Amino acid sequence: MVRDIEKKSDQIVKALVESNQPKLIQRTLEKLQEYLKRKNATVQYAGELTVQQKDQIENAIRQRFDTVHEVSFVLNETLIGGVRIVFEDYVYDDSVLGRLSQLKGR
């Protein structure tokens, strides 16, 4: 599958170059650069989150990090309770497991 995607991307680049349309090439490059700037955040949670809770968490993440493109929610029962938010190298851990780990480290 990766080989197919690589082959298709090579074909796209070749078609763009052969089109001899610098504006089209520049616009395509700008769109790709914009896409590469997009970042995803992951919210791990234990138990259940209501739609309202998910919306509040997502809004808080988007307010704090303006480069967030997508926020995904992943059930992680090993947290025991609470949430852990991961965005790039930032980790906010308000889970029971995280608190227990902090107590153990003291």
C-alpha cells in the first residue's frame, strides 16, 4: 500500500512539473505545507464522557493550542479514572493512574 501511494505521489509531481504551470505548482506546495502544519491532539479517558464534556475538553484544547487540527477521544481503562491529554510533547495527566504514579514517585 505504501508503495502504491509513493508511486501515485511521484505521478502527481511528474504531472505538475510537466504541466509547466508555476502558479499551480506553487498553490499545490502551499496546500501541502499548510497540511503539514496541522497537528492532532489525543484525549485518553477512563469511564464515560458526555458529549458536553467532550465538547468542553475539545474547546479548551483548541483555545490553548491554535495549531490543533483534530481532537480524538480514546477510551483507556488503564487510567482508572480521569483524562490524559497528549498534544505533541505536551502531556496533561489528570488521571487516577497519573496521580498514583506521582504519589509513588515521592
